Amino acid sequence: MLVKIYGSDPAQRQLVRLVELLEHDGVVVYPTDSLYAFGCSVHSAKALGYLRRLKGKNDFSLVFADLSQVAEYCRVDNAAFRILRRNLPGAFTFILPASSRVPDRALGKRKTIGVRIPAHPVARAIVGALGAPLVTSSLPQDEFEPGYTTHPELIHERYSHEVGAVVDGGAGDVVPTTVVDLTGVEPEIVRQGRAELQ
């Protein structure tokens, strides 16, 4: 199923369809401000198991609607909060200590989790409508055929038999997020991506 959602005015009917799919153990592909990504509800063990098999890894992040939701699932001290507030929404993945609200199945053997609040209205609208974070992982990049990771119709062609829906929120990018570790004394840039840390 290819679902078109406009960032300037997300249609409630389409958001309701996606929320129903996510609440019933579905996995979707959706746009962010960097790469298109797989996503499932943090509350769905079945969908997370499927996502793990689909990606072949346990390294996931959580996508939130806002900073108050981040504080529910992560331990955020004052210094980290100031950095988050200056840089989010944006094309960042911040690594923070996870709280007990993050299911073990989303962490694997880690005690930290990547945190995203994308500067893409469709991604935030989906999370806001769901009322819970999305467990997320970017689509595998294809250097030979980048259209299959940036163009919604081609993404749908490639992944429609593997996910419940592909959300068409416009053309995607090929540049990943900037990853910043906030678990130490000073912020550490693990990967320089699309965004510059403020």
C-alpha cells in the first residue's frame, strides 16, 4: 500500500490508516529529513522481531514527536537537554541512556538508544498520531540505484511485499543523520552527516 501524506497538511484519514497498521504489528517505510526509514511501534514485539529480521541487525533508534516524549524514554540531564533543544527537530541521531520504558527488545544488549526528532512534518505527524515512539532504522542504501531509497514509488516497488505501507512524503535524501553521543562528559560526533551541531 502506497500512502501519500502531504507535509504541509497531513490528512487525518491517512494517519488513522497508518496508526491502525502500526498498532496491529505492522511495519511501514516513511520519510525523514534524511533517509527514508523502516518504522514500527515501540510497543509491538512482533513488529520489532520482524524489523530485526528484515534489517539483520539490532541497532535501532527511536523517533519521537517532541522533547517531552524523549524525556519519558531516556535519561536526559540539563546539559543534554540544552543540546537537544538547540538542534531538534533536525537531521540528528543523539545517543542517550535509555530509561526502563524502552523495551529490552529495542535495546538488544545496549543500555543506550539513538534519539531522533526529524525536521520532517510527516514523520512527526505519524509519531504524534500513534502516541508512542517509532522504532526505526534507515533503508539500506543502494549506491548503484539510489532511486530505490529516495523515490517513494520505487521504494514501494522494492518493499511493498515486505512492509504494510510505504508513506509517500516526497523525495528522500541520500545523506544520513549526524550521530552525536551524549553519554559522556562532552558531546562526541560519531558520524558527521547532514546536520551541523549547534
